[in-house]
Amino acid sequence: MTSGLKELTSVEEPRLFPIKLDNYKPLRELVFETLREAIIQGRLRPGERLMEVQLAEEMGVSRTPVREAIRKLELEGFVVMVPRKGAYVAGISIKDIADVFEVRATLEALAAGLAAERITEEELEELERLLVEAQEASNRDIQTLVDVDARFHELIYRASRNQKLIQIITNLADQIQRFRLTSLSRPGRYKHAMEEHKKIVEAISERNVELAQALAREHIENAEQIFLNSLREDKR
């Protein structure tokens, strides 16, 4: 988890922005959410040292809420503390990746199969609209693509009508989002992902449980392979 650590020496583009106060949330929670989002989106990269003073300046806050946020991020596995060196964005091991994708592939297959049995006509129509929106978003920024992809999968979870399944996969949401961003940013992956989405929707629409399960599992396994290939390329 701590391999390849590097100390931040310069910033070429904004990674963090000044905190906008929310009357419903304490400052420490806003700082925590901002840092977590920056890690998930890759603006704070694995192995990057988290300097309290610099982060506080970028967000326009004092060091105290930054220090508290870093401690909470450590508890959630996003940050690793290195003795006598400080806090670093946690790396992602091959085992971590395999574990998350293995669980996700099983849950996605289950959700797609249940959706094929239980989805409503209104939800099917919404899935079709998301396919169109995904096509229209293909030339836009990566964050838009990621958001559309996330909404597609969330709709299938909802259509499964299984609250325990939804709860379990929601607990993986942050890690899934971290992987999703890297996978969909690879050249050609978004187009292939949308083609896979279309096939999944067709299977669900035809109430073909087994095919929906198989296609959903294949979709996640393809995403895992793309993610692993991306890591290998980055190490060259």
C-alpha cells in the first residue's frame, strides 16, 4: 500500500477548491468529503503525500479540520500513515482490485437477474433513456461519462427490489467509483461499455434472467481487465 510514495512538490492545476459552507454539515465533514472526492477522482493520486498546510490553504480552512479529515480517511482506507514521514494517499494493490471486482461482478449479476424478473415498464423506459443520454455524452468530459454510467447501474440495483443487495453494493460505492473513473477514461472503453449496457438492457427487457446475469458479469470482468491494463501501462 505504501510503495511508490512521492512527496508533492508542485501543483500544475487545481486539485482542491475553497470549501463552500453548508449550514447542515460541520466543516470537518465538508473537508473530509472534499478530500475523499479528490482521491476518488484521481486529483490526489496514490502515493501522493498529504501536506496539511498546503491542503488547508487550497481549501481556505485551518489545519485542524484537515487533520481530522485525514484521520477519518485513514480509517476508511483512503490514506496510509507512514511513521516519521506523514500521510499519503493509499495505493491500490492487485489483491484489492481483484477482491472488489470479484464481489462486484457477483452483485451486478444478481442485480441484473433480479431486475429481469422485477423491473417495471417505467424503469425499463428510464434505462432506455439513459442509453440515449450515454450516447449523447460520449463527446463530453470524463466526469459526465462516469456520472451517466453510475446512474445506469444504480437504476438496475433499484429495479432488483432487494434492499440488502443495494445496501451491500452501496458500501462499495467509493471504491467502485475510483475504479470506474480509471476504466472509462481509457481510449475506446466508454464506447464498448455502452454497447455492453445495450445488451444488458435488451436481456432485462426480454426478461431473460440467465442472459442478463451473464452479460452483467462479463461487463464487470471487462472493466476489471481494462483497469489492470491501465495500471500496467502506468508502471512502464
